[in-house]
Amino acid sequence: MIEKRLKYFRSEFFVWIIFVLLYLKPVMGWSQLTLQPSGSSSEVFTSFQTAYQAGDQLMHQNGWKGAIQAYQQAVSLTTNHYLKSVAENSEGWAWITLHNYSRAKRSLKRAIHYDSSNKVALSNLGVVYYRMYEFGLEGIRSLKQAIKYFKKCNAIDANYHPELLIRAQEDLDDVDSWAQATPIPSRELRKSLSYQDSIALGDQAQSQGQLPLALKAFQLAAREAHSMRSKASAINRQGKAWLDYHFPSKALSYFKQAVKLEPNQRIYLNNLGFTYWEIYDSGLGNISDLIHAVNLFYRVNALGDSYRIENFKMALAELQRVDPKDAQKYEVLLGQNGNPNAMPSTGSLNTNSTLNSDLSN
């Protein structure tokens, strides 16, 4: 499974001179506001503390845009650079929640400008750069920027999520190994190649970062396939190649084809669900892509024993956050072990969607 989900972090446990802990959710007793769950706040604040607390409360109630406005007010209501950094980091976290990585990057850069030792903001900015690389929104430079900020974070606290740097460094090592590999001559791809030889050539080309050659080899294999099963495998490989190289929108059609050929193959269903999730998580999609992902991950696990159940739980948690009503019809289908029970009737779920990620060949 390609599991590159890097976490972002709202805050660390800070002892504040002004008020409690940043990492915790809002507590009872804070100022009462008229909150709009996903809209803006019309409240005008007079102190950093009330503005920041209002932002937290709005975030707790899914009022992301209002929270952003409150955090922005908080920044303007203090001259303390440490507190400005904290509020800017929280605004960045809100933008990440909205899958707007460009805006998140701006806020987190300001947070570091105000306090270069804010390890949470450094880590979050690294994650934003990594996500933009992972989703194909930016190129290799973004991956290198992610590594730079993870290193700065680890220089301040070596125990603060070192796995983020490890994951990003592994990806850069892969890119470097591709550059050093001896390219496979394109003449190796001949129309006379058998299915197995085409698959082997495609796998080798993909392992060396030669995406065009890998895609051509898998395309030839699909033409040479003598069964639905082997054809689906070759098509799934094409989807995996596109996804490996950060083109989820291009991978989508191939995984759809693989599922159409083998509708009960859990690897293909999982890959298609993961692609929908990537499109949603990148900010390029919308809630319908999230619903497709939830539905597909559900179908994967409804076919038998638990399979990548963490993907289903991850996507369902996001659906519970953005559309609790639609998420309810999936929640009741979880058994005591957290696994989906028998598939519901067509009327209870959006089963018209074309059905993450083992991303197996």
C-alpha cells in the first residue's frame, strides 16, 4: 500500500501566560458567540485572547471561514511575536482543513517569520510542501522544501515527529536513484513482446522512474492479455504508475476500467477509492469525490475480512466532519470489530459510484 499520509499538527502543549493549552479543544466557559458552522463570524474582538478562543470554538463547530477571520483578528490584536506566530499557525491549520494548501503555506510562513523556533509551524509547513508534491500540485522543489522545514523542526526537537522527515527523505532518495539508473532503451519495447515480458519491462521501467516507457509497456500488455484477469492487472498497473508519479486525476480512468473488468477485486476497488481520496484531499475535488472514496472503501471491506480498514475509517472520519448526515448511513454498518457488515441495499448507499491503497500490481 502506498501510504504517504503525513500528519499536520494544530499545536504543541504550550504553557501560555495568557490562557491554557493550545493543543486541547475549547473548554466550557469561553465567551458565548453566535456561531455559523461554515460561514463567517461578524464578531469584532477587542483582545487577542477572545479572538483566538473564538477561532478555536468556531473550528470546533466546523466554522472554518469564521475561525480564519478570528485568527486574523487575533494577529492584529497583539504585538507579541510569539502569539502572532501561534495564531498564524492556527490559521494555517484551518486552511489545511479546507484543503487549501496555497493559503496554508502563506499563513505558516508568516508564523515562522514571527517565531522561527515554532516547531509546530515548521512541521506543518513541511507537511504542506510535501502534500503539494504528493498531489502533483508542485514538483520536486516542493519535496526539497518539505525536507528543509522538517530538518529545521527536528533541529529544535529531534523527537517531534521524526517520521515525517524519514518519509520525505525516502521519496527524495527514490528520485535520486531514478536519475542515477541506466535508462532502458526504448527499443526494448517491441510489438512482438509477450504479455509477461511487457509486464516485466513496465515494472522495471517504473522502478527506474521511466513513466512514459512503463505506460507504453503496460498498454501493450493490456492488448496482449488473453483473459479479463490479466487485462485488468495490466490496466491497474497503468493507474498505479500515474498515481506513483503524482497524477491522481489521470490514474482514475484506469482504476475504473480495472474495476469494471473485475468488480470484486479488492485491490482495484481499494486503488480506485484511494485515488478519489487523493483528488479530494488535494483540494482539486469536492465532497462527491470523498463520498466515492468512502463508498469504495466500504465495498472493499464488505467483500470479506478486513482489508485496509484504516482507509475506510480515515475517509469516514472526514465525511463525519464535513457531512455528518451522509456519514450516518455508513456508521451504523460498522460491526463490533470496526468492520462493515453485509452490503446494504442499493437504496441506502450511493452504489452508482465507480468504485486505497494497496496499489498493488
